[in-house]
Amino acid sequence: MKQLIICHRKRIVGLLVMAAIISMKFLSMTPSKTAVEGAAMGKSHEKEKVLQTEKKRQEIGPLVKNEPYMNRWHRRFSSSAARGNLGGYVFFKHIRKAGGTSLRKYISNVFEHHGLSHNISDFEQMVPNQANIDISYVEQEFEPLDWQCSAVDPRWQESLNIIVLRHPIERHMSEFFFSGVTLPTKKKVFGSNRRVIQKDQLFFNKTYTTTLARFLNEEVPYWMERSKMEGIGKYKKGAMFSRWYQDNFQLRALAGCSSGRCLEKRLSEKGLSEQGNVTEILLKSIHDLHPLNHSYVTPNAMCTQFFRKNNLVFDVCSGKKRDVQCSGGCDGPCAYPTTAEGPLDKNDVRRAIKSLKAFDAILLMEKLKDQDESAFLNDVMGVPRDASFALNSMRGMNARVVKSNRREVTHYYRDLLAKLNLQSLLLRLEEENKLEIEFFNRAVDLHNQQMQVWKEETGWGRG
Ligand SMILES: *[C@@H]1O[C@H](CO)[C@@H](O)[C@H](O)[C@H]1NC(C)=O
Ligand SMILES: *[C@@H]1O[C@H](CO)[C@@H](O)[C@H](O)[C@H]1NC(C)=O
Ligand SMILES: *[C@@H]1O[C@H](CO)[C@@H](O)[C@H](O)[C@H]1NC(C)=O
Ligand SMILES: *[C@@H]1O[C@H](CO)[C@@H](O)[C@H](O)[C@H]1NC(C)=O
């Protein structure tokens, strides 16, 4: 089993950086009227709480940008006119099964709110290298992020950067139920029901419950060992993250290496060096396309466009229009090759945290519908807190298994495994993703710190 996983890791990925990109003209810049900018910094907090927060801050270090959260959108993009309307990106690091589709929909609405929208038919008329591009939407889902991207890629500084994380075990199990169980299997084991988890049967119907337990006990380990090798879906070739199990997913997603000791270590690892030529090709592309060796100042309009389609955004580079000629793949912050394969250690946790700190908004899927997280994001994006498309009023989120209380939102799959007497499976998942869990716990601290700073800045919750 371990053997299979190691052998599997030999596949070199990271060559194709599948960033998906929108670019839209920036037409309006009306600041949000609900801005509570400059709200008094209240000092009425309980001492204890302040002390604890301060202690946490010292432990995890400060967030990178010492910049107000309110209206970061306008602050970031208002400088574009001075640069000949050339740039500006909304960069969304899309972690699979962590609210990505909801965020994509939300961001599409934010663009619409700011008067930025292209519809799909505009694509046909696109002129390559059109000069008046203003704000582009860049989404990176299938490839790891270079942990040093924020420091070496000049595009990062012109970008509003968003990420949503989720508890590792919940996220892995969600991917399992999403892509790890085929419809024929579901039918064979559970009859004609499309859903494997039926809340009206679970723990009420003994036959159903024991069938589910047996099913998970066999299928989840198989999925962990084999799914990437047997990878399904259009990103099978080259992509690191797709419809399969990838251990320490979120840690790898933020701890890509593209230079220095980090890269040397990855390349020296047995799995990679055995690839011979492939390593050389990978290394050459990592060197050649690294931001210190390659100029990314002029975006290629054909490769930075996103279009509105059915209230979502249509992604030119990884969607139907793959035939579009974009030699470097999609074009946006962090869209260059990096590698995150092989064994991980505590240094990778440190790197991933460093990379996370450079984001403008670090969101948690568990809290996407909370009043404060929703208001926070709207503030950052420069839209009214009560916008009809705000995350706290979004419907259909997390609909695979409808969660009926707070505990279910945060612990559904872990509780399910425990209640089905599958503790050893749960332990195996926890063991294999130990570093990802460590990373996530620190990310939660960082999220809390960010929310606290925003609350102090805006006077949230102080009546
Ligand atoms: C898209 O744009 C085309 C041409 O600009 C227009 O005719 C069409 O109505 C638009 N479609 C939608 C759905 O807005
Ligand atoms: C209990 O579950 C089994 C297996 O899914 C199913 O065949 C059976 O119809 C269920 N019984 C009831 C009363 O729903
Ligand atoms: C690398 O590729 C070339 C041509 O494809 C081949 O001749 C050579 O043997 C390969 N070298 C290694 C070490 O695999
Ligand atoms: C830039 O390219 C050179 C030549 O390929 C290489 O030696 C160097 O490591 C590259 N720099 C980075 C940061 O990748």
C-alpha cells in the first residue's frame, strides 16, 4: 500500500500551470456606502481575551500586509490607471471541495457589481494582446502554488488574493463522496439511490447502516491507494490535484518549490531523480519560467479572459477553449511551474504558512455562511455587506449532504466514521495527513487573527 503511493508520486506534475483567468474592463469604482471606515478602535475588550490574542499573534507572527481590510479592492486597483490600465488580478487559490464553486459564483457577482462583465460571445471577438485589459480573474485549482510566489512574482503585488481552506479530513472525505464513488458502484451497493449517504436511513435502518460502514471500510482505503493512478477527469495528465486522493493536499497546494534549497531537496528525492529526462524537462521549465528569469509584465489578453456563463465564470484556459494558443498556459500571478511532490516535513508547513500569510483573505469553508466572515469578504471586495449575493445568503452551498447544525458543518465526516465504528480508518487518514492537519490548525489561528484585526478596524460587533 505504501509502496503504491510512493511509486505513484513519481509522476512529475506541475508542468502545466492551469490557472484560469478572467479579465474584464474596470468600469466603475463607486466605493461601498456601508463602509464603516475609521470606526473607533474600541478598548472595551476583556483583558483576558486581548492577552490571549496577543499571545497567538506572537506565536504565529504577523500577517504580511499592514493595510486596512476595508475596500482593499479599490485600494489595489485604483492604481491601475497610472499604469496605463494594464493590470490587476483577482487571484483565487481554489482548493477543491472547499467552497470553490460558491466562491467562483460570488466573485462573478462582485465583478458584475463593479460593472465588469464579459459575456461568452465576447470571447469570439477577442483581439489578442488587447491593451486595455484592466482587472483579470485568475483561478488556480489543479497545480500547487510556489510558496515564494508573493515575494518573486511582481503580479502578486497587483493582485487581490483569496483562499478558502477546510478541515483536511472533511475535505478528503468530501472528495471521496464527490469523485471516489462511481454511479455503478453506488447502484450496485445501495440500489437505485444516487446518494450514498441517506440521512433518513443512516442509524435508523440497520441494514443500510452496516452496508455503508462496510462499503467505506473497503472503498476509502482503495481510493487512497489507487485513485490517483487510475485518475479520471480531464486533468489526468500533468495536474497534481484533481478527482483523486492526494495526501496532505492543502499543504502541498501552498508549498510548491521552484528555487533554492526547497527545489534541490525535491529534485534530489529518489522518486523525482529516477525520472531522468522528465526531471530535466521539468527543471528547465521551472528555471526558464521562474519570475526572476521571465518577464510577465504584459498579460496576453487571450490567456487572461474569463467570461460570464450561466451565472458562473467561464474559464478559457482549462475549459472548452483549450485550443486557444497560450504558450505559457494561463497568464496570471503564480502561473508558472513548481513542484510539490515527494515526502514532506515541518519545513513545508512553515513554507505553506508563509505563503498563506500573503493572502488578503484567508477564509474557512466551515464559516463561509457566518455573518462576520461574509461581511469581512464583502468589505475586502468593496461591496455592501448586505449585497444580495453575499455568502451568508447564498443557497445550495454544501448541498451534497445537507448539514443541519454547527457540529455537522465542521465535523460531519469525522463524526460519521467514528459513529460507524471506523476509528481505524479515521486514524489512518489522520496519520497520513498529519502535516496537513498541523498546517490547517495554524491556518485557523491565522484566520482568527485576520478576523480580529478586521473587527478592530471596523468596529464589528460593537453596536
Ligand atoms: C452577449 O453579448 C452579445 C453581443 O455583445 C449580445 O448580443 C448578447 O445579448 C449578450 N448575451 C447576454 C446573455 O448578455
Ligand atoms: C433499509 O436499507 C436497505 C439497504 O439500503 C434497503 O434495501 C431497505 O429498503 C431499507 N429499509 C427501509 C424500511 O427503508
Ligand atoms: C532522454 O531522451 C532521449 C531522447 O528522447 C533519449 O535518447 C535518452 O536516452 C534519454 N535519456 C535518459 C537518461 O532517459
Ligand atoms: C534562471 O535561469 C538560469 C539558467 O537556466 C538558472 O541557472 C537559474 O537557476 C534560473 N533562476 C531561477 C530563479 O530559476
